[in-house]
Amino acid sequence: MDRRTLIKTLIAGVGASALPLAPLVWAQESELSSGVNGKPFSYAWLKGYARELAGHPYISHEGELPQSLKQLSWDDYQAIGFQEDHALWADSDTAFQVQLFHLGLYFQSPVQIHEVVDGKATMLRYNPDFFDYQGEQPLGDLPGNLGYAGFRLHYQTNFSLDLAAFLGASYFRAVGAEMQYGMSARGLAIDTAIDGDEEFPRFSAFWLEKPKPGSHVMRVWALLDSPSTTGAYAFVLDPGRNMVMDVDVALYPRQEINRAGIAPLTSMYQVGENNRRMGYDWRPEIHDSDGLAMLSGSGEWLWRPLENPAHLRFNSFSDNNPQGFGLLQRDRNFDHYQDDGVFYDRRPSVWVQPKGEWGKGSIDLVEIPTVDETFDNIVAFWHPEEPLKPGQEYLYAYRLHWGERAPVRPQELATVQATRTGLGGVVGQKREYFSWRFAVDFAGGMLEMLGDDAEVEAVISASRGEVEITSARPLSAINGYRAMFDLVPGESEEPIDIRLYLRLGDEPLTETWVYQYSPPPVSERKLY
């Protein structure tokens, strides 16, 4: 399983931690498949432990590995493969199997993994016989309490392919029916896109419950630890056309957290229809996701196309009790990507469905400049309005949907199908000033029912500048409509926020398209 360059760099550089091993790890002489003689375990116990741990200073165990693992080259680390016949539960009649990731290279913080059987947990001790190693550098004798880097889940429909994986900091990802990895989720984000260093909490221990025969769900618990907080996490994974994950979170801050990111999503956008700043590749589009979808607490549907900006960009969408948000890959047309190796047209979308009331806050979007597809440069999360205070318990619950289509989408409203931009003006006429053209395509909803004489209007607003040459006309190729307009930005280079939707009379026909346009420097505004 490949990780993005960004994630690898962050894992290697941040002072992530594991727990002090003495109070947590139940060091037993069990083999990988053993579930006997374990210690009682429950989510209530885990929350109590996380709360207690928050009252103690943070201890980092980054790099507490034998030197041979620290010095592994990329090729030597890739040469370590888990033997499938040693997968956890491979010799049982459960619907799931578990394979383990070896420590080394970028993954230098030991993670303790436990098996839970009938409410009792047993640590999975490190065993070198579980791995094939074809590298050139000897690993030497490694201790039984070494731990692992993470794990991946396999399902009975195809045990040879990953269903989900938890690896690095608090990152995890999953697949839908397409069985194609793409973007990732995280347990928690702290201080993303502010001055200073971002903090990357990590899952320092996992508990995996052995499913009962006939059960088609998998339960996983995790302990989160970082300088700012501890946390207890409970996951319930339900495979299907969409992988559904129910997530329960209990956070216990060690110190005040002013910028917490709940249910953070991480993706990649290099080049697409609306942004060709890094469009040097032979493939027309390169991205895991093409937009941020939001369903506000008031019921408004918003669509924000993603970009690869020239400079770090931060957008915040204030809300109260959001109904959902997600990074989606709406464009599923192979011809738009032409990638027959990593198949961007099959990348899963991820939708976050909050449970209960999350109160006031904002859905925040961070877009980071990137020069290629190895860098995860898109982050989206819920940011609570009030800081998280030490000594308090903060509970969040939500459902993640991984797959081709978000389970919740506008029913009566048309959705954005594509966003294209380019130089404005009238073809055949000399341009006297700089403007930027936007073409936004909508389809679905009631657009398919409109007659030829329907007076559809494009409702456009911009935070500054002048909007001109507006139109909204049928687009038979998608059985929808295309809205077009030019934006004259003026002399300033400050970003401009734009909103657009289509209406018939007073009735909205589409979701609201929102965009942030950053005009180029005046000296670079060519009129051709």
C-alpha cells in the first residue's frame, strides 16, 4: 500500500508517540491467532484509560526502533511482505482477515495491536516468521514486543485485496465496490493551515474484535495520543457497495485546542477542468476528488470545486449543526483521466454524516500548492466554534461512506457536473481589458422537466469585481444547463468569492456553486 509523499514526510518528522508501554500493553506469550488468557476490554475501559492518560505529560516514542529498521531504504522496506497464510483469522470461518504492516523507514513509532475475543484482549506479539523479506540489508534479531506499524483488513468477497487500512499517524482509508484506494481520513486534525507547525495525533494502539461466524461487520477500537490530547475511538466497518464506517470519538485534551479538526478528510488535486496550473502531464486530469460537497444545517446544498492554487488557500464555511459534507469524485469518466494504472475515475468519494448536534462551527477547506500527484494537498474537516478545553470530555459521532456516490445528495435540485474556466471576452472582438470566463454545467433534478420556453436565470454574486456576459442555456449533451459569465476582477489581486445557482421564477433549480478566484498579477494578465 503506497502512502502519499506528504503523509510519509509528516509521519517521519512529527514527534508522534505511543503510550508508555507498561500500563497499557499486556505482554503475553500468545501467538498471533491466540485469544485466550486475555484481559477484559471494553470501549468504556478505553475511554477511562484515555481520560486518565490525558492527566499525564505526553511521552513520545518516535524512533524507538532497532537501528536496522531506521536505516531501511525505500526498496528494502518495500521488500517486506506479510505472508497471507499467517493473516489473523485465516484459519477460522469469520468474514474478515487481518494483515499487519512492518515497522521501518517512515513508520518509526510502534503501534500495539490486540485481538479481542469474547470481551478479552490479547496483544499480538511481533513474529518475524509472519513476513517475507527479500531486501539486501539484514534486519537482525527483533524483539517480540516490537509492535507493528498498522494493519489492513480483507473481506471474504476477495481476500487478496484490501478492504481498509490503518497506517501512519491517525490516517486510515477504505474502498467501495470499485476496490480502488484514493483519499484518506484521519482521526483528528490539530492546527491545520495556521502559522506554526501542524500537530499530527496518532493511533498508538488498536483492538480488533474477532467477528462472530455469520457477522458481516468488523469492530475496531483505537487509542489516540498527541501532545495536545488523548482520545478513544470506536469503529464499526460494514462492507458493501459503499463501505460504511460508524465512528464514535471521545477526546480528552491535555491543553486548550483552538483549532481542532473533527472528521478530517485528506485528498489530492493536481489538475482538472477548472484548474490547469500544473497541467504539464499527458493525462487531462489528475485528482482523487474534484469537489467539496456540503449540506448545511438549514438544508442548503453547496458545491465547491477543488483547485491546486499557486499559494496556500483556506476557506471556511460557517454553519450550525451541519447535516453532512464530503470530498467527492463526481467525474467518473475514464476518458477525462486516461489513467489505466491508478484509475482516478474509480477513486472513492467520502461523505461525512454527523450523528446528533455538532453545534456551531465551520466546514474548513485547505488547498495546498502541489507540483505532482504524490502530494496530498487537500484537507477538509469540521471545526468547532469553541476551543476544546483541558479536563473536559468531547464526544462526537459520525458515519463515513466510502464509494462511488455519496448516499445523500440533492433530489429535486440539479448538481454541478463540471466547472471550466478561461480567458473572458467576446470571440472575434478585440479585448480591451482582462476578464475571466466561468462555464458551470448542471444536470439532474427538475432541469430535465423544463420546456424550451422556460426562462431559467443564472443568479450570480461576487464579493468584488464586475460580472458581465451572463447566460443560462440548455445543454443537450448532458440533458441539463450551462451557466456562463465573465468576471472583471479590477486591479487587486485579492481572492474573489463567487456564488451561482439557477432558478425559475423564485424557485431554485440547482445546488449552489461556490468558488474562490485568485486573479493573477496585473503584469501577467495577457489579453492575446
